[in-house]
Amino acid sequence: MRDYANVSQLVCLANMENLNAVFIGEGLEQQERLTRLNQLAISQMKILLNDNLRKLWKIQSFLARQECLAKSKSVTY
């Protein structure tokens, strides 16, 4: 699984492993742990994906501005 996961998925997986250890330490039953971990994983992936989309949009905007600047500098009068 780790071989094919992206960075967001790896971060989420590491968080779930840590939370599972905490839940075990708290004495939660396996079914309760799975339910909570599933809910948390879904929530974390939504946050991570939204953050990645926001970063991608910023990069695209920056590149578009750079392209405009490059075009304006290449125009000769």
C-alpha cells in the first residue's frame, strides 16, 4: 500500500497508526477503533486534498503571472 500512496495518503496513514495506538491505550474495542479511525481518516483526507488543491491553484496562478510577465518583456516597440 505504501508503495503506491501519495504524500497525503502517507500522512493520513501515519496519523491513523498513531491514533490507533492511542485508542488501544485507552482500552477501546476494535470495532470502536475502526469506526473512529474511518471517520478521522475521511476527515483528514478531505482537509489534505483541499489544501493540496489550494496550493495547486496558487502555483498555477503564479505560473500564469510569470508567463504574462515574460510575454510583456518580449514585446518590442
